[in-house]
Amino acid sequence: MQSSVVALAVGFGSGRESLIAGVKKAESMRGSSTTESSQKAFGNDGKKPLRLGLIIGMGKDPDAALAKVHELGLPTCQAYFEEFSRELAEKLTKALLKYGIEATSVVVGGPGKEVWDFYEGPLTIGLVPRETRAARVAHIKKASEFAKECGVAAVQTHCGFIPENPNEELYKETVAAMREVAEYCRRNGQNFRYETGQETPITLVRAIRDVGLDNQGVNFDLANLILYGKANPVDAIEILGPYVQGIHAKDGLWPTNPKDLGEEVAIGKGKVDFARIIARLKEMKYPGAVTIEREISGAQQMADVRGAKEYLEKLID
């Protein structure tokens, strides 16, 4: 999740019932293990597994953004917002009902500078950097209140380059921040989802377990694991599988320049083995959505999204 969601908004069944159901489920989950409860992702009851969607920036006009999702024939979306207000919540709720689209999560990033590379990334992305941590915790809490107003069952973000060494003070601080926002979402009847990318799969699992709450999950970005050189998603799903509540269908190439991430490419042109991933998700009885992401802008972005939809439909059906 970088700038592509905003570009999609420019270039191109939710409601109170789901919120109430989510709150009831949160209460019933108290006392159960993180691993077990993470599989009970909110918002999937009675819905088709592996339903397709699109991550898209809403800007100030959710109706226009969701019109594009509807035009593509996609039943779900992940809704990215840079700011939150009651007016925007009302607009989103109205547009979701109008187009019959399910918002599977509210996606949040920032505030402040975020640089998507190996040098400045550790200093600027997510909850790891000390300088921006308090502002970002507050921003995620605003996202949680916003999602509650709209009846969206999950909030998700990148936590950043979580340290590999759990004895480091920075690791402990990051886990404390993760726990604070996850607990806030829990009180609002929501799951809090971590998008994969900057950390190795086992580091993310370690952090989830150290946070110790039962409403945590993973948004499994297939390409990010490759772009950051952290893991092959075919292998990573065996580690992260019990926690997966969302999927970013995205493709990419391994990094070869030690300063820059690998190149994100159209689905089917990179190193992600989608056939094996989809087959494994079916074996695991994954109940959630598969959300398309393409990190370019303009007409080619939309053409690639349409191509991705056709490609994935053949594997899923």
C-alpha cells in the first residue's frame, strides 16, 4: 500500500448490522487464544470466500471512488483515507449501500513522511519511528472511530520495519504501540490488521503474539514479501496462515539494488505463484476477500486491474 490507492481514486454491504455482529463476536472471543480467534475474522459470515475487491483511495468523494469499483464488477473494496470526518463517514456509508459494495477494511497510513525504500523506510514507515509514533497511534484511533461509524469490521496499516531482535528497546516500544491501537480497535468491535512487507513473517508472528490480543490479523500482501526481499509468499503462508484476514493480490520482482525495493509489476508478470497461493487458501478454507492492488497510475493501472480480475477469476472459480 503506497500511493497507488490515491491514484486509483483520481484515475478511475456495510452498515450498523455488521458492526453490532462484530462487537458481539469480540465479546465471545475474550479469553480465546490469538491464533484461534484470528481465524474468526469479522465480516465474513454468509459471504463468498475469495471474493474479489480493490484497494482504492476515497479522497473526499467516496461515491466517485466506489462507482469505479462497481464499474469493474468487484463486490468488495479496502477503503483508504488520509483524513476522517463525520461527513466522510456518511458519504462512505451511503455510497457502499448505493453500489452494494462491501468495505472489508479501512486502510490508514501516516501522518508524516513515508519513504518506501531500504534506507529511509526504517526511519519513516509505520509505528516503528519514534518521532511520528504518537501522531500515528492517534491517527489509527481516529480511523477506528471512523470505521465504527461506517460499520467496517477492520482497520489496517503498515507497522514498519519491526526489529528482528525482540530484546531491542525499539522492538518493545513498537509492540506497545501495536497493542495500544489493537486494543482500541478491539473495544470498537474491530480487527486490527498488519500489512506484510517490511518485516519477516516470523518477526510479525512474534510481535502479534507479544501483543497478545485476540483481534489481530494479517493483510497478506503477496508482492510485498518479494519486493522487500523478506520471503516467498508460498512459504510465508505456512507461517502467517492462521492470522491471514485479508489478501493483497499484487505481483513483483525481487530487489537487486540494495537501496531500492523490487519492482512491482502487473499480476502474472512477476514472481508470485498465484496458482499455488489460491490453492493453499482454498485448502485452509480462507473466508475473506482477495483485494487487487496495482501501484501505478493512469489508464494502464485500470487496464492492469481489469487484467488481474480476469486472471484471478480463472484461478478462484
